[in-house]
Amino acid sequence: MPIPSPLRTGSFALALAVVLAPRAAGQAPLELQRLSGPIVLDGAPNEPAWQAVAPLPLTLHLPVFRGEPTQRTEIRVAYDDENLYVAGWFYDSGSGGVQVNSLYRDRWNGDDALAVFIDAFNDNRNAKWFGVTPSGMRFDLLLSDDGLTSNASWDGFWDARSTITREGWFSELRIPFSTLGFRVENGTATMGLTVTRLVSRINERVTFPAIEPRYQFRQPSVMQDVVLRDVRAARPVYVTPYLLSGLAQHPVLPAGATTFEPDRDFIRDAGVDVRYPISSELTLDLTANTDFAQVEADDEQVNLDRFSLFFPEKRRFFQERSELFDFVMGPQGGRVFHSRQIGLIAGTPIPVIGGARLVGRAGAWDAGILNMQTGDDRLAPAENFGVARVRRGVINPYSAVGAILTTRAGADRHNVAAGVDGVFRLFGDDYLTTRVAGTSGDAEESGSDLVDHSQAFVSWRRRATRGLMYEVSSTRTGRAYDPRVGFLPRRDFTTANAISEYYFFTDSSRTFRRVWPGALAFSTFRNSDGALESAQYAFWLQWETKQGGGGWIEPKLFHEDVLTPFTIGGEAEIPAGAYTFADLQLALQMRPGARLRTTLDARAGTYFDGTRAQIILSPTWNVSPHLELGADYQHTRLRFADRDDRADIHLARLRIRTAFDSRASANAFVQFNSTSDRLAFNFRLRYNFSEGTDLWLVYDETLATDRIDPTIEPRLPLSAARTLVVKYTRTFQP
């Protein structure tokens, strides 16, 4: 049965849309309409209340800005006392039909989609992204730094339903005010809003408001201001207890024994998380006996240089407003705070007794406070971790200043880091970013001064994706700078970096949407002697097709000055010395909506005093909406003929994702890394009873693939670790 369109049935709505159209262009805030009656969230927006809501004026964003859409789209946004609602009528006359690739939660696979972006505090920097596909699959993300950074590990409390008919597909979203969190003044809330519809097979996207291609459609700074009247932010208390049971096994070598024996533990555990809203803008999260058994395993990485690898945070407790705690000191300077320092040692969990997290807004200030306590473990003693972060807007709606403080304390150790920062929109799309931080602690170096214990970062960037983009930046890090609740890949250096691109839009081309050349010059100098320690110089030509694919070709020149020899892949050693080398890289990406697609990244050239050839393939096959097969394979071939040294490094991942329906899903993840000689299995089965209430079955096993090495005695067991866990969580409001 066709879903009736308000444009077909409501002449009042059509007239109102014409009246409101000038506001939608961003000339004035748009007053959203309050629903005049009840809404049944079933993916069929045919209620009279929807027929009375004006449609938003939409503009084609892709593939040609302000072109003529080939598919008819209607989107309406309204609200009641507790929720924001979005409805979409997505007609489809194409021969390919509606594209549905996956039912797996939080896994957009090139499906057709409706996306809603909401800057709830209207600060032009941060937003929440809610999306739904024709199958009703939901995905949500956090956006920060005006959309430059996203966090896909966040999950909010909201709901959506979709239906598919011969005319197209239709959808409804319900987002509780408690999930958004916003400021109310005299019963009125003002937010930023963007809505989009993507027709995946032809890469056609319409948006409200009209967003020029020089900006990304997800940027909070270009969202339309919308007003909700006579509302108050809900303040529900959420309590989420969990029960966990399972078995764990790892091999041990008893004193005097010649063979390993299995050490088995029966796991029984329980804990609770509580979310308590202090106000409509400030939320307190409490956790006791925290467990992250259901979190997806980290992707294995191969380290091809002598500096530490960065792994992102995936644990849910740390996700809400995580962008507030960001304090990034440039591409090489690391972070003052990285939550993976808490409760993880080299990726292995250690007990978290509990903690508290207060985030939100207090007056003009964004504020975040975090305190966590870990317990004694064989890997590390008990420690306390503290973080405090504040930030507020200044000068104009796109600028802010802030400060951060972190502490880490144990029985015989302590560390403190403090910093201040500012992001200033100077004019047009030009931004100045400055950050300064310093540390002190128990590992003070003799003879070090304040500069040795500090790090500074400055950047001038023109943020644009049409015409000219550029950035010049510098980072300086002292030899004694040591943020132990952060991430620091190297120290005692100064960088001088520059990068620029120029975007040409090729509207008349049938194949290419835009083409852009670019160049960079990154130089890193040692503070101790002023020598050039690392350098990269490159130029490239990159392209994006109207179908959504793309690629680039890039020659690059490197310089590395190595003082201490290091090993790559556990096989090849790089001796001390100064090296200059170069390679050529080619990357290709297919249209993301294709059921069978892949990316290709290939490079070849010299490498230190040898040669390198590398290929990375990442194919994905959506066999059906219920089954996805994905893989990553990386082969790095290193040869050092003059030294008769070599290394062949293999990294392979295989993912099998299944979704029986919108509630039941499973994920099997297999990884092999030749540098560690480990084959790892991670299997997660999830049944989602409702938002916040889940049953998890998690199985992890790591196999030692080097156990057949005759030089290793005693012989290693095949299984290096094994865990089987059942976890149940239930969220309720007391």
C-alpha cells in the first residue's frame, strides 16, 4: 500500500513550505513545528499529524551542486514534549531499486540512507549523527572539531523504523530529548540541524540546508539553526546492571616443569552503570566493577617505523562527549589524554574497580571530569586516573578556548599533565589552533627545565573542500615531556609541516565529480642537535567519481636519521645511519554501494638501505542483507641486498557479519599477524532486546603459530589464551 505524501494530501503544508523556504537558506532560524497529534513509529508516516508538517526545502549536494535530483524526496522534522521526530518519503523510480546491503547495526555498507545531524548545543563545533537505512538498520556517530573528527563507537538511546514499497522507501526516527541534551532558555531551545537523503547506486545526495561543496555536509558550522518552543529537556535516570559468567584459560609453566599446563578460571562477575542527569545539559555517569567483555577486538597493525602505534578507544563508557576530552598536539605530537591508558596494558584488560564521569555544559562552559580506579593485577598495580577539561566559546560562534588537567597516581608513582588551548576562526575559512601542555612526575630528569617538560603546537589552516586548502603547523616537544594518561609516539623534537590542496569541481564531466592536486612537506628535527630526524615530501593527484569511487597517485620522498638500530617485523634490522629513500603509491576505491567492492593500496620503491613493495587489499562482499564477508590483506616485502637481510610481513583479517534481523546479529573476526606469530579469533553474538538491554556471547582465542619452531623449548601450547563469556545488560529507569 503506498504511503500517502503530505504534499499530495495537504495543501496547507505546501503553502507553509513556500513561506518558510527563505528561512531554510540560513537567513534566519527555522521554527520547527510541534506535532498536532500522536505518531506511531512504524516506518509508515501516514498519520494526520505528519500531513500538517511542512516539508523542508532540499537541495542537490551530490553529484552536482544545485543540479536537478532524479529522485523525489520529502523530509519533515517535528517534535512533541519529549522527542524530536523525523520522517522521510523516499520515492525511487530507478531500475536498480532501493539499495539494501546490510542489517548489521552501526555498519553502513553503501545502503540508501536518511541521515540527521544535530548540533544540540548550537556551538558550531560538535554534533550527533543519526542514520537509518531502508531495512531499518541504525547507525550513530559523534562529530567534533566542526566535523573533522568522528567517533563511530558511540551509541545513543533512540529508535527508527523503515518500510519498503513499490514506490520507494519510507522512514521515521524518534530521538529523545534526553539523548540530545540541549540548553533551554525561557522554554526555547535553539539547535543546528542538517538532514540528507542518499541514493547510493547513483551517489545522489540532497540536503537541508543547501550546503556548498566547499564544506562537508556533516559540518556543524553550516547547519541550519532551528528553534523548538515550550520544551524542557528530559532528565531520566538510567541504571544498567550487568551479569557475566564464563571460562578463561591460559597456559602456565610450573617451576621445574618441562611442559606447559592449562590454568583455568571460572568467571563470575557483576557490575552496574548509572547515568544521572544533573541538569538538562550536564550528565553524571557512575560505574562499578566495570567490564568491557563485549567490545570488539582491536585491529592488528604492522609497525613499519620506530615509533609507537595508535589504537582508538572502543569502550562505550568513554564515548559520550568524548570529543570534549580531545587535546591533540598535531599529527606527530600525540594526545595529552587517551582513555586507553585506563584499564588496558598493551591491549590486555586489567580490573577497573569503578569511576565517575561528569560531562556537559555549565553556563558558557563545556566541562568534563573523569576519575577511574583500577585494581591490583599481575600486569600492573592499582592506580587512580583523573582528567578535568573545560572549554568555552570566545570572539565568534566558531572559536573557543580551554584547558585540561590529567593525573595518574599509584602506590609509588605519580604524574600530572596540564595544558591550555584555543581554536580561533580568524576570517573566512581560516582557523588558528594553539595548544601548550606540560608534565611533572616521579620520573623527573636531572637538569631538565620547564621547556624540557612541555609541548607546544600551532597550526594555521584554511578548511575547505572547494578551491584552495592549506595548513602550516609546528610542534615542539621537550625531552622530559611525559603525559602518562596520554599518547606520545616520540619526544625531544620540533616539526615544521606544510600541506596544500586545490579542489577542481568537474560538473560537466560524466565520470569525475572533482579532481585535486596536492603537496606536503613534513620535517622533524631533533632538539638535542638540530639534525633532521624524519622528513616526508610528496605531491599527488587525487580524484573522486560521480559514482562515489576514487583514488590517488603519489610519489613521496623520505629521510630518516636513525641513532639507535631497530627491528621491523621481528625479522629485518635497520642499522643506525642517515637514509634518504622514495616510493610511488597508487590507491583505488570502488563505489561504496556496490555489493562486491574493494580498495587497493599499492606502493613500491626504496626503503632505508633496501627496497619495499607493499600491497593492501580490502574486499567486501554483501552476499545479502543478512550476510557480509570482508577481508583485509597486507603484504610488505622488504629486501636489503647489501646486508643480505629481508622480511616478508603478512597481516590478514577476515570478518563475517550476520544479522538475522534488526535485533539479532553475530560477528566473527579472525586476524593473523606474522610479526607476532599469532592467530586471533573473536566471535560475538548479540541479541538486542531493546536499546540498552542486550545479551552477549563472546568467544576469544589466540593461537601461537610459532609453536613448531624447534629452537623454542619447552614447546609452546597451541592456545595462548581462551575465553568464553556470557554477558547480560539491562537498562531501566527507576
